[in-house]
Amino acid sequence: MDTAIKSNFIFSTTDPLKNLVNLRHKASMNQRKLMKPYANWIHIWGFVTGAVISGEFSGFNAGYSYGLGSMIIAHFCASLLMITVSLNLVELTTAMPFSSGCVSFAKAAFGGAAGCAIGIAYTFDMVFIGAEVTQFLGVTLGNMFGIADSRYTIAFWAISVLLCWVLNVQPKIFFNVITLLSAVSVVLVIAPLFALVHQFDFLVALQTVLGDGSSVTTTFLPTGISGVVQSFPLALYLLICFECLPVAVEETDEMEGQTMMWGMAAANFTLLGVSWIVLLVCAGMPPGAVNLSSALLPYSAILQQSYPNVNQQVISLVSIPGIFASQLSIFYACSRYFYGMSRSGYLPSVISVTNRYGAPWVSMIMTAVLWIALSFVLQFFPNENTSNMFLALGTIFALLAYIMQPVVYIRLHYLMPNLPRPFKIPYGLGLVSAGVNLAIALFFLLGMLFYNRNWQWGLLGILIGIAYLVPVYYFLIRNNLANSPDKLFIAEQLKLRMSNSTRRSINNPKRSSERRSSSSTRKRFDEMTVEEKLKYQEGQAVASQISNLYGGDGPRRSRGPSTATAIIGSFFKSTGGADSPQSPPMELNQVVSITNPRESISSQPRSSLTPNDALLTQQSFHSDKKKVKKALAEMYDG
């Protein structure tokens, strides 16, 4: 067994046999390490921008059939939604910098079931959008080479997905390539439009064919509120997938600092500016909004109309970098979502195994297989309903995630008010931002369900899938959460982050002591020195956070004994002092038992535990050391 694992391993204070589980868990974590922190804010900008940029080349143009005014209002709401979701994501991501992202946030707020729900929503959002981008890239490459044979289209999928897989094998290469591709794609979107801006016609931009096809109108809102609602998914297509930000946090050079904040701010600024330019300028370009609304490649249609003598291959080539940037970036995000779900215990553990470069190669294979399978469906069922259903499913999953995200944010705002947040939404507008986010997402989800039958069938299918998932979660997944490989890593991170918060509260011992129901415990606390109070409060804070946040199926509300609380005093040096031979410093491995956290290791109630009680636990631990070492030697060295 690896020497580093042995040297870092700390024995359990309760049961020698549980050390075997702890040791296996440590080895399991070593098999699931991501790349060492590398990405800076420019890489984060490239990653988020790349995930979204293909929407500027196609998809949004179908919204012109509802009128440019409808698209303007819908895109304003989509922009506001992007800003508010981004603010919430950045605050929670820097507070809990885990690659499982929203899964960890939801589990912290509402328990394992909520983590499973939001994880599925975000993951399948990426799966369906990624499959659409893959199929779109195949069609674009076919047009560029003048090939309509489906066999070649399949070959284009396979080559592009294989290239995504190769570039993701080494995450450092991925971040550098996606940053370059994103920069090139932004230039290729903006430069041709500025070059052709003299051809812009405002009246052409406002033209809309009425529903019966009998006439054309230039009314700002030709279809009223229904047009705004039905054009929203197409306006959102200009921005969707920005929510992939949290999956990259563990691979950034400054998880708790400015990297995520500045990277997301730069991506928001870029994407909002580019999307508004594309939406408004393309509508007034020849061949006009009416013709563009039915074009497969609107950007190519504009360039062909303006440069009729330019070769078709050259014109199609303009769209390729942007489409591939989105495919590459979403491939990274989708594989990391599967990785995070697996490491958290929601999916089989083998999916989160990484290679020597820190890339989750199994989840990457899983992503590639799903994309190609769904692309087959789009290719060989080439009717409008299939494409619309895929767009509906992807957008439904996104909106469901956008609805759950602010609810999680609000819950954590009250549940963990002392959790350090390196970035906090300024001026106390966090709850306002979450409320705006929730209102927009909920309004347009209900509106689309009212107006669009595909959305009704799509949501029905999702609900049926959830109904089948409930017993799977209850009987299988839930039991894996307490022993998930993610638990130890997240608990170690929380210990480091919560210690700073408890130091700030030590100046108010009266408030802390009032939380203890036993008068004898309060007396003991008041008699401690400042240093002892600090250590005890830190231990209590960490125990509470760990047991509530990662105690199996949901936050614990019971006031009964728990593993973390029973040995929390031994987490720090006990009241024997820094020089006490019977109070060695102990690591978080001792606090987070890998067995069921609801198991009681002490008959003492939570409120009566003190550092003196923990000292007795340590004394009994010393007598068991030889037994533990012998058992470990027989299992791993024999």
C-alpha cells in the first residue's frame, strides 16, 4: 500500500475495525484526485464562454418568428436570469469549492434527495444540450464539405467527440485550448457583423409573418405575451450552459479567492454583450428576420447573402470554432457532473476514477457514449418534433435547476449564516437576487407548459423518470451517501473554512454557551481559558456542520449522540494543554467516521460533551493501538 497513505492515516478513537474502512476510503480518494490547481480567471472565462458561444451561431434565430420585440423582452429576462444565477453560483462556489457543485449545495440545504434532484437536472441539461451541439457540428461539417450522406455525419460525430475526449485527458491542455478557441470564436462572431453593419435595416429587423402566413407586420409585439413566453427558450439559447461554472472550482489556482469571481464576471460581460449584438444586428441583416427564422445556419445565410462570390466552405468554416468550443467545453462540464455525482455517492463509484493527469476518464467515456447515442436519435428521426423535444428537455432541465438553485441559496443563507463566503453579493442583495432568479425561471417554465405541448410531454417524461428514481434512491443510493468518497474531502475542506468563522464568534462566549441546554456544561465552558474556548467552539462548529451536511440522507435534526460530536474534543488538543502527552493533535479523519454517522459511540448526550470527556476517549484509544496496527498489518502487509 502507498506509503503516503499510511503516513497520513489517523486511527479511529472508537473501534479498531473501523480503521480498515477509513484506510480503504483514503486509498479510494487517491484514485479520484482531480488535476492540481492550475486554471486562472482567464481559463474560467474561456471555459464558460466556450460552453455558451455556439448559441450565437444558430438556434436563437427561430425566435424571430414571434417578432423581434418578443425576443428583446425574452432576452432581457434571460440576461437578468443569467446575472442572478451567476451571482448565486459564485457566492456558493467560493464558499463550498467542491467539483460536485450544486449537488453539495443542495445536500447541505435540504439533504441527499435534494442533491440527487439538482444533480440530475444540471447533468441532463448538459447531456441534451451537448448532444444537440454534437449533431449540429456534424451537420455544419457536412455542409462545409458538401456531404449529405448520414454515414459521413456519423463519422464527424465520432471524430469530434474523440477529439474532445483526447483534449480532456489532460485538463491543462483543455483549459489552454478552450481559452484560445473561445477568444477566436468571439472575434468570428463580432467581426463579420461589424463589417456588414452598414447593411442593417431596422424595418427588416421588425418584420414578422403573421400566424396565417397571409401578411407581414412590423409590430413590436405581434403575438403579445404568448410570443414573449414562447420565444424565451430560444432567447435563452444565446446564454444557456453558463451554469457549468462550479465543476471547475477544484482545478482553479485560487478556489477561495478571485479566480471564480473575475472569470465569471468576464464571461458574463462577454456573453451578454455578444448575445445582444447578435440578436439585434442579425435581425436587420439580409436576408432579413423573416427568412432567418427558418434558416439552419443563420450566420452562414447572412454571409452568403452579403458575399455571394465567396466559397461555401470558407463561409461555413467561420462557425466551426465556436461550435466545437461549445462541444469541448460542455464535454468537460458534463464529465465533471458525472464525476461529482459519482464521488458524492449518487452514481457507481467507478465513474469517478481519474487518470494520472486528474481527468475522470470513465465519466468522459460515459459522456461520449450518451452524446453519440442521442445524436443518432436526432439524425435518424429527422423531424421537427424530435428536435423540438430535445430543445424542450434541455431547457426544462435547465429551468428546473434555475428554480432549485435560488431555493438552495435562500436555505443556506439562514442555515449557515457563519459559513465564510470569500465572495458575497454586495449591498445585501443576495436574497433579492435569488428572488428575481426564482420568479423568472418559474414564470417561463409555467408559461411554456401552458403554451407548448412538447414541454408538457417533456415534463411528464421527466416526472415519470423521477417516479422510477425514488425507490432506487431510497433503497440503493441513500445508503451510499454516508460512505461516499466525496465525504472525507468535503469535510476536510469545511474544517478549514469553519475555523475562521468560529474564531470571530469566540469574543461572544455568552451567546455560544446559551446554545447548550445543560447548566453544568455552561459552567464548564465559562471556566475555560480563551484558548480552550476557541478549540472547543471550533470543534462544536465543525461537528455540527459535518453531521448536518454529510450525515447520509439529509440534515440531522436529532439532538442525540453522533460520531462527530462524541469525539470532537479529540479533534483538537484537550484541556490537558499543548504539552500534554495524552492529548496529541488529531486530524479530521478521526472526526468523520466512514461508518453510519447515526451510529452512537457514546451514551453521553450531545449537550454534555466536553474536552475532558474527549480526553477519556483518547486514553482508551491508546490501549487499542496495538490491536489496530496488528489488524492493519494482517490485511494490507500480510
